[in-house]
Amino acid sequence: MPKKVVLLGDFGVGKTSIGMRLAEDRFEETTIATLGVAHFTCKVAGLTPFSAATKLEVWDTAGQERYRSLDSLRLYLRRALGAIVVVDVTSAGSLEAAKRVVSQLRLDEDCAAREDLAIAVAYNKCDFEARAFDPAAVAWTGVCAAVETSCKTGAGVQQLARALVDALPADDAAAATSNVGLTQPGASLTSGSDCC
Ligand SMILES: Nc1nc2c(ncn2[C@@H]2O[C@H](COP(=O)(O)OP(=O)(O)OP(=O)(O)O)[C@@H](O)[C@H]2O)c(=O)[nH]1
Ligand SMILES: [Mg+2]
């Protein structure tokens, strides 16, 4: 069974582009803002020589917080074992948004993330020379990896995913049912399509 990983981060930071790189190893200069939820599937081996390739189901949603209620965030996170929080290195606002997301995942019981959810940060668009902040000076707690990535060149994207794979908690039966009570009957997030 594929392991569920969710993409999170401000709008336009490159969440869909990371999914596209992981699943299809391609990049589009022009993308359409995501509405609803889409899925990418891919296989990623961990960083250690002996880690087996892991099939991931990468969930992608809109970055605009106004499109996302707490209920939809709970549904989005349901059964997720890992999260990739994406920051755009040219946008200080996207760093603030990512900080908020990470603390919500770690501290906010209402958002229903697993306590052992593995979180990796992507400092995306690192092909741009102009930086809004110095990624090396940013401190994170509860994050397994923070990697500079460029979906345009492909740099760092596999490395980020491989570090996350190594940190994913076991996909046990308890985890599969841990958030079941949070599902609302008839509620659905899916208006996007499976991409691959
Ligand atoms: N130069 C450069 N452009 C990028 C990179 N990643 C994404 N982009 C561009 O940034 C724009 C937004 O990318 P998306 O992947 O759609 O961003 P998103 O986070 O999914 O956006 P929402 O769905 O609106 O939240 C597109 O024009 C991409 O081509 C990157 O690493 N480098
Ligand atoms: Mg998108």
C-alpha cells in the first residue's frame, strides 16, 4: 500500500511542481493554481544504501489558506505519514506561512496530524539567485530535513523525498484508523484529478 505524504505551503511556492517532479520528472513554467485535491504516485528509495524503494501517494492541494477550512485540513491529513512543507526562497511571506503550518502540525490537536508525522521542508525555487532570507539561518523544530530544491532544474527534489522516506513512521493498522472519527459524512475534498 502506498504511503501517504501531503504537500503543504503557501500558494504558488511550487507544491504541484514538486509532485510533478517526483512523479514524472518534468517541470512546467506555467501551472494552474490547484483547486481541491490531486494525487501523484511515485517510488522513492531512502538515503541509506539498504532502504527499500517506497511507493508514495503524494497529495496536493491549494495553497490559498482561504480555500482551506480546519475540517478540510483534517481530511487532507487523514492517514498521512509524512508532509512536505514548501517554502519559496524568494518570498519571506511563504517562510512565515510554512512556520505557521509546521507549528499547526506539531502543536494543534485540532488539525489531527499524527504525533509522529515526518515533516520535511523544501526551500524551493533555489535556481533564483535573489533570496528573501537565508535558509541556513532558519531554525526548525520537529523537522527531519530541510533541503534546497529547484523544480525547474530538478536539484534537491529526490534528496528531499529520500530523506522524508527514511523518516516516515511505520504504516501500521492503528495509524490507518487513528483519525477515522474526524471524517464528516459526505464531506469530500476531491475536485482535482489523479495526475498519474
Ligand atoms: N524558477 C522556478 N519556478 C518554479 C519552481 N517551482 C515552481 N515554479 C513555478 O512557480 C509557479 C507556481 O508553481 P506551482 O507548482 O503551481 O505552485 P503551487 O504551490 O502548487 O501553487 P498553488 O496550487 O496555487 O498553491 C509556476 O509558474 C511554476 O512553474 C522552481 O523551483 N523554480
Ligand atoms: Mg498547486
